[in-house]
Amino acid sequence: MKWIFFAILSLTSVSINAQTADDVIQKYTKAIGGLAAFNAIKTMKTTGTITTQGVDLALTSQIINGKAVRTDVQAMGQSVINSYKDGKGWKINPFAGVTTITDMTPEELIDFKSQTKISSQLMDYKSRGHKVELEGQEDVEGIKTYKIKLTNKDDNKVTTYFISVTDNNLVKSVTTRQLQGQDLQIETYFSDIKDFNGLKFPMLRIQKMQGQVFQEIKIATIEFNVPVDEKIFDKI
């Protein structure tokens, strides 16, 4: 009986170890619709809300796939804008003292360049030149997940992804952001996944810092291949 039990454990170990980062990423990519389908989208517009400190703020995001992205947040009669196109970006954020159009920092340019792709950086990490590593399994709020470490080739920034062993959906990501001169770890939890013509998107993202929720992003609508005027990405 002991030998049978040992054999079962050995087979389980082999099964887990046989998984590679590529295996997990391919299953995840297939589960949400496939890389080719995401790359075929020309434009995408989303609307929703950002909830922070109990206040709901209107959010609009517009993307020209692989080229440009702009986000607009309406807060207390003022606009917070971040816009990027073809390697250049600008921002306005009166709540952070940026009351006039200001160029993005090099770090922000790298971040928003990644956001121009409708597919995640994990899905097509090879074409972007990033490195990935499977770091085993980990439970995330009762969900068994594969833990994948991605290192960005442009700034060596590390993002860790947690993908469900059961349905191959993204459950959580962890990355580091610089806020007020400090490097802080940001946890993002993904849920309320909806299907749009075969493509799956999480409609709710809850972000935590030091274990506390500081922001929730709720997506209300997603539209594909809608007209997006390139001029909106240029400096006002």
C-alpha cells in the first residue's frame, strides 16, 4: 500500500513539474479567446467607473491597437487625462499638481506603451521580448493558481501573474509602482469575467496596497472597432 501511495505522489509531482510557463500561458490565452483574435481588433473603447475613497469617478478608455491609448477620468468637474501615441505621451492631473499639459516620464511611457496592446503582455511576451518563469503553484483566496513571473525587457520591471489551475483565467497580478517617491506593491484581483463574441474580459478589478483596497475599476461597456479619431491622442 505504501508503494502505491508513493507512486501516486510521484505521478502527481511529475504532472506538476511537466507544466512550463509556455503551457500555462497558452492555456490562458486560449481560454480568453486567442492571441490572433485580440490582435485582429483595430480599436477598442471602454467606459466604467473608478471607485476610490468611496467616490465613483467616470472612466473612459480608447485604444488604437498597438499604436495609441488615452484614458479620461472625470472628477469633481475636472479631467485627469493620460494619452500616448507612437512613443510620445502627455498627461493632465490637477489633483497631483499637474494642471497643464506635461510630458510623461520615461517610466510612464513604458507603462502606457504596453497598454496600447489589447492583448496582455503575458499573452504575447515573446514578441515583446519579455522573459517569463513558472514559479510553481499558490492559493489565491481559496483558488489554486499557477504563479508566473514576467520580467519586462524595457525596464526589468517584474509582474507576477496568478492563473487559475481550474479554468485558466487570470485571478490576480502583483507589480510595483512608484508613488510619491516610494516603491509600493500593488495587487490587482480580476473577476466578473464576461464574453464578448468569444473574447473574455474581467469587468471588475480590485486593487490593494499593503493589504488594503484603495481602488476598484468597474467596466460597464466594451466596444470593438469603433471610430477613434487619432487627433484625441495629440497634445491639446
